[in-house]
Amino acid sequence: MAPTLLLIDALNLIRRIHAAVPGREAPSQDNHDDEAQQVDGALSATVSSVQRAIKECNPTHALVVFDGDPPTWRHELLPDYKAKRKPMPDALRRRLSDFNKAFREMGLMTFRRNGVEADDVIGAITHKAIGGNINTIILSTDKAYRQLLQSPLVIQRDHFQKLDFDRAEVMKEFGIKPEQLLDYWSMAGVGDIPGVDGVGKKGAGDLLAQFGNLQNLFSEGSNVEAPKGPLKKVLNQKEHALLSLQMATLKEDIDLGMSLKEMRYLNK
């Protein structure tokens, strides 16, 4: 049987499930109990969701990856990185060890390292898996992983919408090839990465249709007489585009200190 690696973006899954678990609409004296019950419900639902994913994906290897505490290398480049993101509820944060324990009891290996985002860990492992000709499924709704879909060996699964994204789906979703996504995001922005002010999705798409990639844009666009519109904005904000490009690119060279053999999933 050919190996199949399932990589689970833990907090992406946990936080979305927790947000969907009903809680009291109004504060009460039992508020702490309500919060605890909400986390209990999220824990149970998360375990069920992972069990379903394992049944559907039938992996030979699996890893659950948690985000480490900030700051990360992205904060060094952009101090306000993720500053506008809604913080994790304290009641949930205090119980993350319970989620980790539950994953371990399911026979799943887990990984967390302070200063390292799950995105980069999953990105680095996926690149190594591609090099080893290993089919890889990424369980997450985070669009940052779309850049990894350049390879036909990689699928990104949206557990909630029950959708699988591959190279063809990227072209339907964005109208560009996966190879162009990083250049697209460098101008249009993605998630907590700003892009170039005033360009947006349409402007970035039009520029890629015209120049093919960011490198050509800078080399050929600078020769355009009296540039205007999105082209002028990107040329004038070149440093912003290059910064966003760097921040959007998932790491390939993280030394994780573990092998595929350690991720073997045996609890079937």
C-alpha cells in the first residue's frame, strides 16, 4: 500500500469547532461552568471530526500540528502580524493540553514548538513528502496551504464544507495557477499578510495575466511609460510586495527532528 500522510492543522480545526459549539447568550453566575461545558463539547466534537477524517482519508501516517507561542519570524518582519486577529478564549487555551492528550490517545503523533507556526511545520513536511513521492492530505481551511497544491501529490481538505482542493480547484478558485499564488498574494494580500495598498484581487490578477509573475512585473513594468493603476501602485510599493511575498511563503527548511517513520498511524 502506497503511503498516505494526513497533516492536521490543530488550532484551525479546534477553534472553528469551539466557535460553533453553543454557549449561553447572556452572562450568568455559572459562566465559568458554561465555558467549561463549551470546551468539553468542542473536545468531543474535535475527536469525532478527526475520527471521521481518518476514516475518510485512511492514512498510513499522520501528524497533528499545533501553533507554538509567538513571536515568530513573521513578527520580526512585521510586528503587527496577527494583531487584529481575535484572541483565543482563555477557557479554551487552558484546555489545549486536553486536546493534545486526546489526539495522543487516538494513536496520533502531535507536534508543537514555540516560535513556529503550524503553517510552516506542515509546509516543510509536505515539501519533504513530495520529494519522497508520498501522497499528502492537509486538513485545514487555511488558504495559505493552497501554494502547496502545485504538486498533484497534495490535497487540502476542508473538513467543514466536505471539499477537497487540488491544483485544478486552485485554478477555478483564483483563476491562476498554484505557481502564481505567492506572487498574487504579494500584491492582493492574504489573511494577516497585507499585500500592496489599493491593488486588490482584481488588480493582482490582471497584473499576473499581463506579466506572468512578480519578477517580470518589476523588470518589464519599470519600462512602461507613465504606469498607472495597479501597476503604478506595485512599482511604487515594491518593498511592501516583496515583504508580503516573503511572509506568505511557507518554510521548507525547518529542522523538526522527526521522521516519517515516527508519524506511522497504527491505531486502526
